[in-house]
Amino acid sequence: MSTTNAPRGVRNNNPGNIDRTSVIWQGEDRSVGALAREGRFCVFLTPQAGFRALAKTLLTYQRKHGLRTVKEIIGRWAPPIENNTGAYVQQVATAVGVSPSEVIRLDNPVTLGRLATAIARHENGGLYWSADVIAAGVAEALR
């Protein structure tokens, strides 16, 4: 697959399709070229940096906003105004190995890795990254 045909999250090293905000992520590319190429979403220098940002966002959802279930987390991540949130929740919960309303702990690297992987797969229509890249990004987020 050529880079131009790859899903946006792959092209941007942004597996979660995180929107660009005033916050500049570690490893985010805010060069003129990146900003010109992508108007809405963050562009990261590496996929590992993208997974770190994805995992950091999920940790914030749990630590700051008290979201403890896949249903709550995906409800915020992918609101119904833009997504079929119910289908998204079910797909991610199945991939993580929990029910949508089961309490999960994202300070557990295995659980956080499964959740980040499931979101990346859903956002991009497939899994384009190695387990090592995902694990490294998750580990950085947990430091």
C-alpha cells in the first residue's frame, strides 16, 4: 500500500486520529509541511509517539475524568455525533476481552495496550503497527 492510499492515521503516525489542539504532544510534527498536509489531526514523527499520545489521552480519561469502562471511554473518544459509538464500543470491548460496562484499569500496561490497539484498529480499518511499537508507546505513556 502506498503512503497516499494508507489510512489517515497511518499517514500521520496518529493511530488514534487525535485532533490537533493548542497542546503540542511530545513527538508531534508542527512543521509548515505537516500543518499544510493535515488540517485537523495531529501528525507525529513516529508511530510510537502517536501511540504514546493515544495512551496518555486514555490515561487522562481515567485519571482526570473518572471514565472506567470501555463504554464510557469510547463514548468520549468517539461521540455519536461523528460515529456509530455503540458498534465502536462493542468492537473495542470484544478486542480488550471485557464487557462494555466492566471496570478496567488503564494503569495495567496489558489492558492499556489492548485498548490502544483496539482503538487504532477501529480508527484505521486494520492494524498497521507491530506489537513492539505499540508496547513502546504505551510504556512511555505510563512513565
